[in-house]
Amino acid sequence: MSTQATHAQQAVVDKVIEIEILRYRPEQDEKPFPQGFEIPYHPDMSILEALQYIKDHLDSSVSFRWSCRMAICGSCGLMVNNIPKLGCKAFLRDYYPQKVTLEALANFPIERDLVVVMDDFIKKLEEIKPYIIPERDEKCLSEGTYQQTPEQMEKYAKFSMCINCGLCYSACPQYGLDKSFTGPAALALLARYNRDSRDAGSAERMKIVNQEQGVWSCTFVGYCSVVCPKGVDPAAAIQLLKVESSKDYLIGMFKPD
Amino acid sequence: MSKRKPYRREMNNDWWLKNIFYSKYMIREGSSIFITLYSLILAWGVFRLSQGEEAFNAWLSALQHPVSIVFHLLVLLIALYHTITWFSLAPKAVDLYIKGKPLDGKLIVAGHYITFTIVTIFCLIVIML
Amino acid sequence: MNVQPTTNALQEKKYIRSNEPVFWGLFGAGGMLTAFLTPVMVLVTGLLIPLGIIDADHLSYDKLHGFASSWYGAAIILVLVALPLWHTLHRIFHSLHDLGIKRGRDWQQVICYGFAFAVSVFVFTLLLQMLTQ
Ligand code: SF4
Ligand code: FES
């Protein structure tokens, strides 16, 4: 690696910013360790671009996920100064001249460097039956589409904006404390389908909601909604589901199934 | 052979000190300790009330102790903190739509504060009747 | 073994309904009451009356005893004194979990809600006593 070239480059640019990355290489490290880098600073540079600069010019072994670079694919989540962010949506200018520390998303196991194991999160998303369960599934194509008014769509639109980035799980201490909690994004997605006028699967999904590990692990910390890059507001979804679960509980008392 | 060896980070019991948002959450939850104590003082007052005039007056004069005054001042601040946090989260539990648009959260919060002011003034008037 | 996996394999998972709605309902009611009324209550009983800003006559034995001896007065006092406890002890119970105190969650629950229950019964009994005197 051409360290000299790097030095030469640094001499040209006047501003540098320090980036510290929590590294973890499973084949050789027992535990993660911080590694510092200095890169040229540009106000329009995102954290993701900073990582790409490091990978291209300083250390090609640094691992991280990304794809769209525009807050759509949800793959670039990481902790920036201990706060869950999308690397492509966070900018160096909001930290400069302070040092920026990067770490893999909290509450997830680290696969390597900034890459986490998402399996549990994906499992939870699948578990809540994230698809429309129509009242009768033999509706013929010739009968046309399922129609919906804008008002009916408004009831779930917000909860359907999730890009599965996992930032909310990283922000949720209840998930951190107990991994059996269904968690913010999955519950928001569940609310999204239960609130859809075309769906008739509420009863099935309420069984998940009603459990201790369903909505009842939530203590309304509310940080999930703060960190969500898409304005999904999982905390609100969970709160509304708590109300639904309570109604369901009352009904269940008189009509046990 | 797989070299996979996912690393699990421990969550320490002081996690809520590491982020100001979590700290505020813990203060919100911790407010309940002080409100519990206040409720116990009131429960004690009911007990003294049931014992007769002398006992009740002793309870009243105990409340005049400087320690009691300072304590109640603290409880007042903490109770107000609870009120603020409670109101600020209220919009999340509201599922109202007007002409197909969700009700603005700011309106809901404002509504809570207006009600709070009215209730407080009402109580102050009632007690002085 | 895999001959009829359809219904059973898919519905194998057991879902256990939590009783939390009961406690959450009380928590919410108590929290609402605390948010709207506790500040003014503390202000009156803890500060204005003891400091003499409001004359202590407004919270005199006769006045309060008369109030507590009516059924509606007794009900109001019970709610004002006891309901916040169902809110606060619910929070304390969950905070113990937040602080990583994992041992004996069942007992923690019994003690927390048991405490709220005990004080409620205590106040209820006193009020009943005054009501029937
Ligand atoms: S709810 Fe928001 S923070 Fe959570 S996974 Fe979806 S987009 Fe990310
Ligand atoms: S790279 Fe796709 S969300 Fe950031």
C-alpha cells in the first residue's frame, strides 16, 4: 500500500478529519479493537463515502455494507458516535472538526468490522406474516384489484415506509436486554398489515402481539422513532397495538378461544 | 471450514448513562419513586384523618417541616417532568383522522396543556371554596 | 414424518397471551391522573398549605373529614391516593428489568403490584371506616 501517496494527498488538502472504526476480524481477533484513520474532509462527504475513501486509499480490509447510497436499501446502518445512523444519510460536516467513531450497529452480533448478523431481525420480520391475507384467497384476477380509498391508505401509509435497516433495533434497549422481543420494525410492519383495509389476517397476527414478547416487552422508550431514517414511528405503531391488544384481551375474557 | 465467529457485545447495566436520551428515559421512569413516596404521604394523611382531629393536625404540621417543604418542591419538579414527558408522547397513542389526514401531533399536545392549565386552576379554586 | 406437514408444522408455535393489559390499563389511568393532577396536588398539600399561602382552614380536619365521609368524597380520595401507585409501581417493576436485575422476576412482580394493592386496600378500609362511622 502506498503510504507515501497517501501522505502526499494529505499535504494537498488542508482539512483532515479523524475517523475511528471498531474493527473485528473473526479469523484473527478475539475481540473488536478501535483503529484510527485520517482522511481529507469535505463538507458534502457522507460517512459512507468516508468509509469508501478509507477502503480505497488506506486499508482495503475494512468491511461494511452498502448499496444504494440514497437511504433506500437500508444496508448501511452503523453507530456514528454511538447513535444508530445510515452511513449514506449522515455527513461529516455534522461532526467536523470532532473525531467520528464508527461501530457496528448495537444489539446485533458483529460478523466483521461494521457488518452485523441480521438473522434474528429478518426472522422477526418474516414471523409477523408481512403480506396481505385476503378474506378469501380465491378471488379471480378477472374480478379486478382490491380497491382502497386514500383515507384507508392513510391509516397504514406511515408504517409501510420501512427499509429494514435495523436502526430501531439498535436503538431499543428492550431488544438489547431481551432478544426475544419482537421489536420495533417488525411490530410496525405488523401494524401496517393489520391496519390495511384489504387484509383479514389481524386475528392471526394479534396472537404475536398479545404475547409478553409481543408489544408487552415495550416500555415506550421511544428512541426507535427518533433514529428511524424513514419516519416510520414504530413507537406509535406499538402504542396503537397495545390498545388493540387490550381490546383483544377484554374480548378474550368473555369469549375464550 | 467457516471462519465465522460472530462477536456479541455485552449490554452493561449502566447503558442508560451512555446516551442522554436513555438518561432522560430513566429519569422519567425514576420519577415514579418520588410519586410513590408522595402517595404514601397522602395515604398516611388519610390514616391520620381517620384517627381524629389531633392526629390529622399533627400530620398537617409535620408537612411544615423544612425537610418536607424541600421534598415537596422536588416532587413538584419531578411530577412536572412526568407531565411533560407524558404529554409529549401522547400523540403516539392517538389514532384520529380528520378528513382522512392524521390529526396533527402538535394540536394533541397543545390540547393536553390547555386541559392541564384548566384542571390546575379549577383545583386551586375548588380548594379555596 | 414429512407426510402431513402443512397445518401442524406451520401452526406448531405456541402463543402465550400476556396478562399485561390489566396492569397496563391501570398504569395508563394512573399515569394520566398523575400527569394532570399530581402537580397541583403537590402544590396544594405540600407547599401552599404548609407555607400558609393558602389558609390551612381550606384543608381543615372538619372540612376534609366531612368530605371523606361522603361516598363520592371517599371515592375521589381513593382514586387520587391509590391510582398513581398502580402507575408508579408498574414503572418500578419494569425499571428493575432495565437495570438488569434479572433474578426473581415473578417475586418482583408480586412485590411491586402487591404493594400497590396493599396500599389501595389500606386506604379503602380507612375510607370505608369513616364512611360507616
Ligand atoms: S422502522 Fe425505521 S429504523 Fe426500523 S428498520 Fe424500518 S426504517 Fe429502519
Ligand atoms: S446505502 Fe442504501 S441505505 Fe445507505
